Amino acid sequence: MILTRFGHFNQCFCIYRRITSFNKCQPKFPIRFDSKIHQDQPTLANGSNIRRLSFLRSIAPTNAARNMSGPGTSKPVKMNRLALEKSPYLLQHATNPVDWYPWGEEAFATAKAEDKPIFLSVGYSTCHWCHVMEKESFENEAVANIMNEHFINIKVDREERPDVDRMYMAFVQATTGGGGWPMSVFLTPTLEPLAGGTYFPVESRGLGMPSFPQLLLNIAEEWRKNSKALSSSGKFSLQALQDMKLQKLKSSTAASKVHAIGEDSWQKCALQLSRSYEADHGGFSMAPKFPQPSNFNFLFHMYAKEKCSERGMQCLEMCLHTLKKMAFGGLHDHVNKGFARYSVDERWHVPHFEKMLYDQAQLAVSYCDAYVVTKDEFYADVARDILAYVSRDLSHELGGFYGAEDADSYPYKGAPRKMEGAFCVWEYDEIKNLLDYETNGVKHYNVIIYHYNIKESGNVNPAQDPHKELKNKNVLACFDSYESTARHFNITVPQLKEVLNQSHQVLYKERQKRPKPDTDTKMVTSWNGLMISGFAKAGFVLKNQTYIDRAILAANFIKKFLYNDEEKSLLRCCYRGDEGEITQTSTPILGFLDDYAFLIRGLLDLYEASLDADWLQWAETLQETQDKLFWDEEDGGYFTSSNVDKSILLRGKEDQDGAEPCGNSVAVLNLIRLANYLHRTDLREKAGETLASFAERLKSIPIALPEMASGLMLYHNFPTQVFIAGPTEDNSTQALLDVVRSRYIPGRILAVADGPGGRAGLLYQRIETLRRLKPIEGRAAAYVCRNFTCSLPVTEPDDLATSLDANSSCCSSEKK
């Protein structure tokens, strides 16, 4: 099967292995060419005697380009074409001696006119190894000279253009067995892939792979001698990828006709997650460990469905243990708040220090869900911590959310280079000097040193520090509990928390004196949609109107700057200008599936938090545009991109819930919720067709699609509907809403019938039942409906709680 599926790639890599100086090609699956990214990476000496090419021009850089490229010089510097872009990642490379092009027709036409292959480099602004490759190769005049002479060089921000990233990542993964960023791919002038990998070192270092300069020269020479053969191999590669996608679609569609997908799939998903679960420290892998919030969404759903079973309790334990270990560990920034992208070790101790908006958004929801299930304030406090960080550090004053905060920063003002984690880590003596005071006879530095395992020689394992940038440094991480630390110092837990809080404030003030990491101020629609969900859900669960208002501000921001009301369509992103103004590229990037699906989810959550049906109306409008742009009429499901951009040679369907859920998984849940809110059976049918198009995946490896497996459960079991008749602000209505907010009910449909002139106007038009619901004797009344059957109305909160808990015989953990 492998030979059949990858036969074309074997032909291509015969050429690839020849041009990269490997031995004679054999007819077998190609070896990997990506680097071992946990090695220390030496830097080639600067080829300063090499003349910079004439295309470079002297212009004053934007603030973004200046901040990204070095420690604050205002002198005019040599800039390339990327200086005219808006993406912070592209602006980072605006001062490179490489003749970079952005993705677009100018680059494609030049490659064809000069008959040169294309070197495509894809990354993102907070990617540590992207920075390493830039420092080693793209800032090196000698390497740049080779690139400029022999290639048309294109730089892509994967967060701006996920369609480009996914298309060529599929090639890299199929041919090397792995992938990541930076992604480095060689293309024909007509954009077919020839060869690729991830990070390539500037020197070979005996890793069984060529240095990046030698690879460039080899490919250039092979193109000069055999451009026709290489072009043919590129077409073979493209066809092979197309065949793989068609085969996957056909097998799924055929299978769905023979075998219905149902409980076996979600039970298998739970089993697979339990087998991958790491019980000591939580998480679903060994090192490196990622949060993977889609797993939490599924497991909480399984618990809600099977509270009384051993499987259900196991699902709950996996969630709570992992969330607690993450929150106590170094992945969580105890001083500045928020969560880093992943941990390089199995204990959540040493993070990769970048912070992504999509992680904050999804983890805020996960910790709110944990709070609802357990009523443990610990989880609510972590959710508040995340939202405080986003509000302070990732927010534009007009309401949009920035994309990320970098891992690298200058360790001190005037430092020659950035270092990973420099903003976040501490030396032992710093802690002692800064916290040399006491409360109730306890020295604060003693508490911090004990609680966070701070060592005089640093607490970072050298194996987790390949660049030796964390030597003698400490990452704040607790491997025990509040109770253990309190016992050690013979104080109460509240007293301990007060000491920790005071100490964190002191350390926070000290950190603000350090050079800060760069912030990627690009505002991406999909991630803003996720963050709207985070604030809306927290506002509803924690009964915090400030959070709901923040979600409303963000939704209005998207409507103003990223939505075309005439065409009812979304843009992918916008940018913060030098003076704080909102800017856009000359040719704005149109929205992708994720932008629509994630924003629709955010609007549905915002409706439930605010009970303003205008958000529901906009969600329906966006769903109709999503269907028009991305729906696959032949096989069902949604393509990740529309067919507008002809430079995208393959339209694919993402089939994995990773750091972010895939668009189709979220779309299934959206369609089911909208179908129930708006009484639209066509949307439920679309949800079923989407599930059917992924049937093979859901049956064989549902662990790849936990978010979709959750949608599958909702599709088969129908959401619980809660209708409350009464004025929204009335105390009796709010008392009933308090009961609803205290219950974890996946996919719950909530509506308040506050009269035709109230905020539920759209629902009165669509739901006939709602028009008949009335308060009882002047008090708000609640109606609970399941499987097309509604209970008798209740006016007492306790009676509503009993009704909501009726389908569970062991729901004490969720009772007040």
C-alpha cells in the first residue's frame, strides 16, 4: 500500500537524493532530510566581503521591521521587498540580504521569465527555529548571494497563508515522514514541489545531510542540467498528493455507506486517549508535551455522557490531572500570566516560551469547563489568569486580539543577541535579593525557592537547553501542591497564596524592566473567534459582565475591520500600524474555512453569554457564506480554502485536531447548534454529510479528531434545550440562568423568551415553541427539552436543577 501510494514520491526522490549528494537511488521509501532540531546550531562566519546585490534599497524601516530586526537603531538600513508587507514575520526578514518576494504573481512571473526554481520558506514570527535559520543563513551575505543568484526566494507567513502552508506541508510530511517550521521547500517555476524539509543547518556537522549552502548549490546545478526532469518530478509529486487526497475521500465516502459511524467511534477515541495518557504528569504524550485542548473538550463531553461509568470518571480524571499539572508547571507563566505553547520535557517544566493566542483562547474554555464540573475555584482562577494576560498583553485598544508573544528577547538592554526565555527566567540570587522580606515570620524568598524548585545552579536540565541559554537560570515550576508548601512552612493555604501573590507582583515589576519579547500584532480572524469564545464562556460561567463586554468589543472589531457586509465575507487578518491604527495589505487575504468556523463558534458562545440574538443572526449569515465558498458538493465536508486563488494547486481538507481544532470539526458542532437554534434541518444534514466524509478516520483513528468525535456524539444524542420565559434582567430569570451556568451540558441550546421586542427577536421568528412560552404567575419559567420531548415548566431553581440532572443518577459533583 505504501509503495502504491508513494510511488511517485520515490521517483522524485531519486532526483532529490542525487542532487543532495546521497548514494545511488534505490526504489524504497525516501529517508528523512529534516534536521534533528534539538542540536546546538553553530553559525557560519559572516561573509561581510560579499557585495550586497543591487536590488536592495536604502529606506527607513517601519517600527515593526526595526523592532523585529535588532536592538533599536533608527538609521536607514538596507531593505528588501518585504519592507512593503504588513505581517510582522515578513517584516522580520525585511533587512535580510536575501531578495525575498512575498507569495504572489510578481514572484511567479519572475521565476518563469528567468527559468529559476523557487525556494519557499514558511514560518511565523514567534518560531524559535525560524529565527535560528534566519541568523545562520538568511542574514549571511554569502548564503544570500547563492540564493539570489540561483533562486526566486519567497517568504510566507503561515498564519497569513495557511493554504500555502498546508499544501506544501503535505508534501514535506509525505516525503520525509515529518514536518514543522521553518518549512523549506524547493518548487518549479509553476509551483510544483521538488524537495523539502524543515530547518537546514548552515554547516553539515556530519548529520547525514548537506549544509544549506551546499543543498542550494546542488539543486541549482541539477536544475541547470536537468530542469525538464525536475519539472516532471514536480508534476509527479503534485499528482501523487492529489491521488492520496482522492483515495482518502473515496474510502471515507464508500465506508460511510456500508458502516454507520456511531458509539464505537467515540468509545474508541476515549480508549486511544487513555492509552496515550501519561499518568504521572498528565498530558497525552511524552516530551515534548502540548496542551491539546481538543482532547479536553472531548473528554469532558464523554464524562458528561457517562458520569456513572468507570470510563466517564477516567475521562474526567485525565482532564483534571492534566490541567492541574499544567497550571502548576513552568508551562504556566506564574508571574506574567498566560501559557506557553508547549513543554520540552514531560513534567511541564521547561516551556518553549512563545505564547500563542489560540492556546490562551482554548485553555480559558478548558479551565472554565473544569470549574463548572468541579466547582473548584482553582480552575476558575487559572481562567481569570489567562484572560488577564490576554487583556493586558494581546489586546488592541479597539478590540482585536494580537496573535502571539515571542519566545526570544534580549537578556538586557544593549545585548548583542536575543535569547530564548530571557524575559521569563530567574537566577537564584535575583530571587533572594528581590524578595528579602517576610510575612508572619516567613521569608518570601524561602517560600518562592521551595515552592518553585529554584536552585543556585539553575533548575533547567542541560539536555533541555541546547543553546546553553538557560544555564544557571530557573523556570518557576511547582511539582507538588499548595497544601504541601503550606505544611512545610507551617502556614495556611490562604496565607501561602497571599505570599505567592505579593511575590509575583514584585517579580512582575522587575520583569518589566527587562527588554520585552516582540508581539506579533497581526490580528487573525480565526484566532479572534476562538478568543471571543474564551471571554464569552468565562463571562457566562463566572458571571462576569466585563468578560462578556470584552467578547462583544472583539466581535464588533471583526465586523468593522475584517468583514465585508456587501459580500457577507471575511478577511483573514489585519494589522496594527506604527501609530496603533488598523492597517491592511494592498491585496487583502480572503478568509479561510477556519476563519468562518471559529468565528461562528465564537458568535454562538457570545449569543449564549449575552442572549442577544443579533450574534446568532450574524452566525447564520457567515454559515451560509462558508457553505458557498468551501462546501464539497461531491464528497461532503469543507475544503480549507476557496477556489478563488489559482496559485493553490490543491484544495485539501484538514483531518486532524491539533494545536487548533480543524475547521470541519468545529463546523460539525456549529451546524448542529445552528440547526437546533434556527430549526434548519438542512444544516443538520450538512453536519451528517461532513461526518460521513470523515467516516474512515473516525472509525480507525478517532484520536486524530477528538473534536469531531464530540460532534458525532452530539449528532447522535441531540443537544439539551433550555428555554426560559421571562424578562432577561428579572431576578427570577437570573436565578434560573444561574442553574444553567452551573451545569456542564455539552452543546446545550439556551434561549430566553423575553418577548417579541426583546433581545431574542430572531428566535421568535424561527422557533414556534418559543412564542408560546410564558412566565407563570409573574415568575420566570424554565422548560427543558430532550429528544423532542419537553418537561413541564418549573419556576424554582432547585426544580430546574433536578430536571437538568434527570438523565444522570450520579451528578452530585455538579450540584451546588
